[in-house]
Amino acid sequence: MKKPHQSSPLGPVAKSFSLADLIAYQPAAIVSREILKTKAGSVTLFAFALGQGLSEHTAPFDALVQVLDGAAEITIAGKRHRVRAGESILMPAGKPHALQARERFKMMLTLLRA
């Protein structure tokens, strides 16, 4: 008996894809799409329209932001960082952080629970 082909929510496991193409900008909105979730963590894509953001908050887990398109202003523990496409920044667990779209941007957020 033939085994069924394994796949993820994105399709076949061995297929390459562009992360930035998996999510689209919407006017005056923040769009999110979870692409992977396990007990160890999750990977979520976000598209922020110009002027959108997330207010300051904390998370109990480390989070890695990878900017896929545009640029983001990310504040961590009171220090502002400008992160551009192709760059990443670690937001440590328990440290207050916020994000602001001074221009529209797309990012991938990886939460590490373990």
C-alpha cells in the first residue's frame, strides 16, 4: 500500500517558495498568516501597512523577527532599531517590545517556546 504524500499547510514538504509572496499587503491593516506551529514554537508571516504597528508588550518566549520586505522600527526595552529587508533582530523573552511601520513591511516571526 502506497503511503500518502506528506505536506504542510503550504503544500508539499520539499517544494521551495518565497516567504514574502505568501502574504499580501492590505490598506490600513496588519495581515498575519501562521505557516508552521509545533509544541516547540511557531512561524508567522506579517504584512504591515504604512502607519500600522503593535503597541508595547512582552512575551514569555524569545522571538526572532526577519524582515522580508520594506523596513520596520522595532523598539526593544526602550531602544529603537531600524531593521530592513534581509535583516533580523532577536526580541528576548520578558523584554518589552513594539513594532511600527514607518513604511510598509513584511516580516517572519519565529517564536521559540522550548
